[in-house]
Amino acid sequence: MARRSSSRHWAAVYSCDRGCSPINRRAHYTCPRGQVIRPDVINSRGGSLSQTARVLDLEKLSIQIKTWGNELGFQQIGITDMDLSTHEPHVRDWLNKQFNGEMGYLERNLDKRLHPELLFNESFESSNSFEQNSCRVIAARMDYLPTDTQPLRILNDNSKGYLSRYALGRDYHKVVRRRLAKLAERINLEVADLNVRYRAFTDSAPVLEKALAEKAGLGWIGKHSLLLNRNAGSWFFLGEIFTNLPLPLDAPSTVDHCGTCKACITVCPTNAIVGPKQLDARRCISYLTIELQGAMPESLRALVGNRIFGCDDCQLFCPWNRYAKHTAEGDFSPRHNLDGSDLLTLFEWTEAEFLEKTEGSAIRRINYQQWQRNLAVALGNGEPTERVLAALRKRLEPSFQTEVVSEMVREHIVWALQTLAGRLNPGG
């Protein structure tokens, strides 16, 4: 016989067809056998009572979610809870060492990073607050490595500009977020009567994505601090859907398959990986060319080489990436001939050209002045040809009116000219 819980104006009648005892909670109820039971609601002032309770098989729904995710272009879906207590000491230690450099946003909202339920709850009214153990994270993986790219060839040609592989196509934030939204919509169609809440993220909020993905079984965090998957390497994006739907949990990744390998540590051009899973971002080329707003440390400029937006060396030389799959996702194909373009051609872009050719790209993470700074450093690390020297000098001429050259950019151009001059006259 169904039991009734009293409230001021409403009462809920609920039961489970497997004989589990009902639990008095708002909106939806979970029986010990892993089903969500939608209460029949009656108005205690005299409303009518519906005939049956709606029972949802969470195990089946979990399988369906993974199928829908695959159909939307995700290669893997995993489900976990929001408990990040085992990762908290590492995060706090990393910040205490100031390895985040000028990325102050990583220190802000730290409680929300370490306690995802706080981030989830801020989207809804306080009356709908959810506890950590009742929330779930649907973690998603989308491969992005484009076909027909030759990263090592470009890296070895100091007249070409190297961009991190993830930035060659359409901005991944737009692509992944749109697919996550579609996945959430599909789930909502299945559970529309259960008052289920969602919030989707992809590198767009204070979320410890790699930690959650590791807990969801998508891979393990490698020595380079990236997530690694035995069947897919590390060339993939991550995204998450936070929900209050109490789905069954997937087994976390608990084995570190890096073993004694130190390829990523050894190959890092700037020695930014100071220990296993310890990345000093202040030395990382991705940080120097993207996150850093001001001047690059002079001691690191020569080590940047021809990398003008990000760095992939720790991925290029990781043995697990031999198993990486090329993406069939058209949005991640190189755009505007950016893959392996001449440094000089890119340096001569006006700001209008930069904005036009990087429209809809993750390269928009930086501004035109940072773009010019990065290119000046890369040119300084190349060959001292007359064309290069002339282009650099032109930017310093008072008569150069095409663009306003900032003092920060001027400093790097001067450094490039001095470096190239030293290469022309090594004994001078």
C-alpha cells in the first residue's frame, strides 16, 4: 500500500513496483534498487489523485545517454559524482606554489572548483539546492586530431608558424557546448516529468574537468597533467553536464599507465613539467603564447621556437598517442590555411585580417598584440633573411601607420632584430 507524506498544501503518494520502501523527498525519489520514482501528486485540499507512479530505470537510462552521446559525436561518456576530495590537496599545493602564473581566475571561485555542487546550485533557486551525493556529472570526450596535418614537419621548419592542433578548426567551446546542449535536451525528453536540472560546461567555468573525467572512467591524468586514454591518447576535448538525476556511477580510472615513461618531461622545450603531474605554467609555451598578457620572459623566448599559439610537444611524443584516432568532425579541420603558414605572412596581417581569419576560432583567446608578440619571437628564432629583417624594421619606423604598435610588441621586435643580428655576426 502506498504511503502519503503530509505537507502544508500538497501530499505525494509514491511506491516502487519492486517493493522498495518509499523515501520522502521533493520532486523525485530513488529506491535502493536504482530506480527513480515520480510521485503521484494530490492536492491535500481536495484535488484528484492519478492512478500510477512513473518508474524510471536508471541503469537503462545511463546506457541510453551513452548511446545518444555517441550519436552526437562524443567518443566516450562516463558518469560520476561530484566528490573531489582526493584531488583537493594537489590543487591547493599547485596554487600555493604559484604555478598558475598570472592566471588568477584559477584561484577565484576555488570552492566551486573543489565542490562542483556549489557551482551547480548557483544556477537555481535556493529552495532547489542539491546535496553533493545526489548530483551527477556526465563527462564527455570528443576527439579532435585532424587528418592530413604534419606537426613535426612544421615544427622543424623555422619559417613556418606552429599552432596547437586544437586551434586549427572551429572554436571547440562552440562545438562541444552545442552537442552537450543537444544531449541534455535528449535526456530531458526522456525525463521531462521528473523536475531534472542540468547545466553544461566545456572549459567555460570553474570546473576541474580532468579530475571529473578521471573519476568518470574516461582516462587517467598523465605526468604532463593531461588526461590520457589507452585507446585514444590525449587528443580530445572534455565537456560535462551537471545534473541532479541520480544515475549509476561508472568505475573511475585508478591505474596510472604512464609507468616509468618520462617522454613528456624530457621533451618539454622549456622544462615546464617539473615533476610527474606538476606543470609550472609560468614556463609552459601554451601559457606564454596564450594566457600571458605582457612580455615573455627573455630567458624563455629562444625556447619557444616557431610555436605561435600553444604547444603540443608533450602530446606529440607521448607513446599513448600512437592509439589516437583522427577525427571525422568537419568543424575541427584546419581553416584559412593556418596550418603551416609562413611566419612572415602571418606577421604582416593587419588587425582587420587577424580578426577576419580567426573568426570563430579558439585563436581569439588572444588579441592582435599578443599575436604580433608571438610572431616577433618566432621570427627572431628563425633565419635572418632580408625579407624578415625588413618586415621587422618596418614595424618600428615612425612612418608605419597601418597599425599602432604597442610598446610590448616593440620590445619583442627589437629582441628579434638583435637576436637575428647576432646570428648574422656571431663574433660581432
